[in-house]
Amino acid sequence: MKRILLLSDTHGFLDPRVLPYLEHIDEIWHAGDIGNKEILNTLSTYAPVKSVWGNIDDHQVRSLVPEWLEWNTESVHVLMTHIGGRPPKFAPGIKNQLIEKKPTIFICGHSHILLVQYLPELKCLHLNPGACGKSGWHKVQTMLRFIIDETNIRNMEVIELKRLSSL
């Protein structure tokens, strides 16, 4: 059993209100637009981090994490990239990747819009945790927390934080 915290679009700001949610987590997944390597360093002090870079990430972040990441947690096949679009209008090439790789979970960020949607035609759970940082147009900072137990994805929880104003 693995307890997962999924976040995205921190844009260089890790809100201190996120830190209590990192306690008792087995893996942290970050779907890009990290902002700087210090975010990854801080997250990794709590649990192993799986992350991809996003369109705002510089060469330092891109040297640490890939554009695409594919792995298994427990018996669940996961595919993650930053820009994925949303069904039925995926970003170019995404649907082909989903058909080819057949993930159980597909994760993206970028839109700052939280989405949890099962895609029956692809037998895939599409997750976008929204935006956890304070940069952008979103009104609420969001994350997802859930458990993976063998093939079972359960206890999906949306975490909302009242948005802090931008600098």
C-alpha cells in the first residue's frame, strides 16, 4: 500500500500549508511547472518524489527530471507529463501515447484546473491536481491525495487551500 500526494504548478512557491499534507505520505508526485530545484529538494525530505518538468521550468530543473515519466506503483501503471490537455481534447500526441502505453493512471498539470476523470474507452484514470502554487488565474490551490493498494486506487481526496495572493 502506498499513500500518494499529487501536486502540480508550484511555480517556485511551496506553500507552508502544504507541509502537513506531506506527513505520512509514501510518494510525492509533481506534474510539472516546479519552478526551481529547491522545491524538489524540500519535497524529497518528506518522501521519494516522482516528477516531470513543465513549460516554465529552467535548464536546472530539466536536468533533474524528465518531460515524460512512466512507472509502476504497486501494480498500477502510471504515465505523467506536464501538458496533456483534457478529454476529449488532449494535447497533440497524448491520445496516441495513452493508446500505446496503456497506463492505469495518466497525470498532467498545466491547466491549473483540477480534474479526476475515468476514461472508459482507454481504461485509464486521468488526474490533473490543479495548481498548488500562487501564480496563475486559479482561485483555489489544489492537490490530490489517495492510496494505491495493489491494483486498487482508493480514498481519492481533493485538498483545497484558500489561494494566497500573487506577489
